[in-house]
Amino acid sequence: MALDMSPEKNLITKEDLARAREIDFVYQFTSNIKKLMEALGVTRMIPKQEGTVLTAYKAQGILEDGNVEEGAIIPLSHYETVPIDFGKITVRKWRKSTGVESITDKGYDQAVGKTTTAMLKDVQKDIRKDLFDFMATGTGQAAGADFQEVLAQSWGQLQILFEDNEIEMVFFMNPLDVATYLSKAQITVQNAFGMRYVQDFLGLGTVILNGSVPKGKIYSTAKSNIVAYYIPVNGAGVEKAFTFTSDETGLIGIHEFPDYDRMTVNDTVMSGIKIFAERLDGVVVGTIGGTVTTTVTLDKTTATVPVDGSVKLNATVSPAGTAVTWTSSDDTKATVKDGVVTGVAAGNATITATAGTATATCAVTVSAGA
């Protein structure tokens, strides 16, 4: 009787093992980033199309005088958010290739499996670095002798910037800046997306620890200011052209396949995730052992106002809450009080806003006509 040499039913093949590794890769990544989103207070990730311009915003406006006579029309205050584009969201692609020599030398699990795990960690590191690089561009400032003082100063700045005592805050630190304190404190440290974090640290908020944050720097913002966008790698026709293992959201995709021409095992990964803060002026950059440089800017550098008319100048200061004093170079032409410039007589005057040692000016022309 002839022997049946066909493969047994339910035989586990190398393709099955590759698929299992792909599924595990996706599961580990999505689980880790969901933990990170939870720590950051991000309730959902927003899908975007390839090439969408990502925009941060800076709020500014004019608060009109609230002293209104009975029966008079209440002046309308105007506020707006000014967009600041900082780049497009794009799909990022990574690839690694493992030769047959490495597989025969190290074994398949070590040569392919462990290097795929290392690749996952590096992909996460790339996404984290983008977040930290963006946070470093925040316009708020804080400084102090040690990390506790900087955290407290940052907390105070955020209270003023968001004008909300109930906001939840998140702080990003280098582990070396807090290691001595943590070695002596009874604190629970958790893990998410290759980072460690402590909830309700010193009663201020969530502190996320990672070596990608420069030593001596602390980035902070309100959790509500953090947003996360992504390009679904399993949509927009990609799935018709390529075979990737992904989850239903498409946060990341991976495909492993053998190349018989080169005798290699290749892993290709793609993802399009961007995490950033929506308001740049809602991000405080703290410096341990540093000093704060006070800055002030005006929303207008020139203005025209009629005699007996007025125009409002808005000053933006850093650190938030720094007192601003206003002066006019010629009170016979124009006066200023709390940023409101009033025309007195036809001519010119320079209005100066001073915050600490910093100044900003606006050249005002007073016209004779109403």
C-alpha cells in the first residue's frame, strides 16, 4: 500500500508562525499606545488622510471695557484662534531584513523574532521623540532650583494659561532628574509605550519619565491640550495593494515574508501616528537650575486711531501672569490704560508695553478725522 505523503491536516507551517508574530507585534503596539493615551488623558485617536496639515493654535483676543452705562450697548469682545501649521501627517515606513546566515547561526527565534521586538521598540521611540521635540517648542516658561520647584512653577503657569482650577496636567521629565527622589519615595510607577509614569505625582498631575526628554528640562501642559492623529494603514486602498497585518483601527501594520532571491526574511512596518499639543501657548518648558527670560509681544506694531477714538492692544507675556505696564511717548497725542489707546490730538505717539525688563512697542498715528 502506498504511503500518503501529503501534509497532515492542521499542520502548523512557517507561514502560520510568521502570521502569529505579526499579530503579536500589532497587539503589543496597540496595547502600549492605548495605555499611553490613557496616561495622557486622550480619549480617542482621530483618523486623518495622508498629507493632512497638522495645526497647533494660539488663542488671542480683545476684551472690551466692561464698564457700561445703563441702557448702553455692551461692546463686543472679539477672540480668535490663530493657526500655526507645523507639518503634514504622513505614513512612515520601516524595514529590516535577516539573512539565512544569521538564522543558521543564531536560530530563527533570535535572529527574526527578537529583532522584530527590538524594531517595535524603536518605532515607539520614533513616535515619542516627535512628541518631545514638539513639546520643546512650547512658549511658556518656568524655572527653579530643583525639579519640585520647576513642577510647582509649571503647575502655576498652566493654571493661569488655561484659567481653570480643575484641569488635569501632564509633565514630561528625564528619569535622572527625579531618580534620587523616587529611590526614597513610596510611589507606584507604571509603564506605557516604552515610558514610565507616575499618576498624581506630588498632587500636581501625571509625570511621564523618558530619557528622550533632555536632562534638566520639564515639559508640561493640560491633558485636554494633547491630541493624537493617525493615518489608518488598512484604508485608503492600501489593503488592495499590500497585505499587512493590522487591527481594526489601522494604527500600525506589519508584513513578514521570505525573499528567496536573496535568502532573507523581511519585515516591513508602516504607521502614521502623530501626538502633539493643540495649543503651543499652553505648553510650558521648565528648566531645572535655570532662569526665566521674560518676554512680551503685542498683537499690533502699528495702529491708527481717530481723536477721541480708541484701539485695544493685546500683550502676550511669558511667563504667564507677568504684570504689564503701559506708557505713551506723548500723552498730548495719545494716552494708554491697560492696553486701551485713546487718541487725544492729531499726531504720533509710541505705546510701550513693559514686562520685567522686556518691552514691546506699537507706533500709533492719531488722525484728526472721526
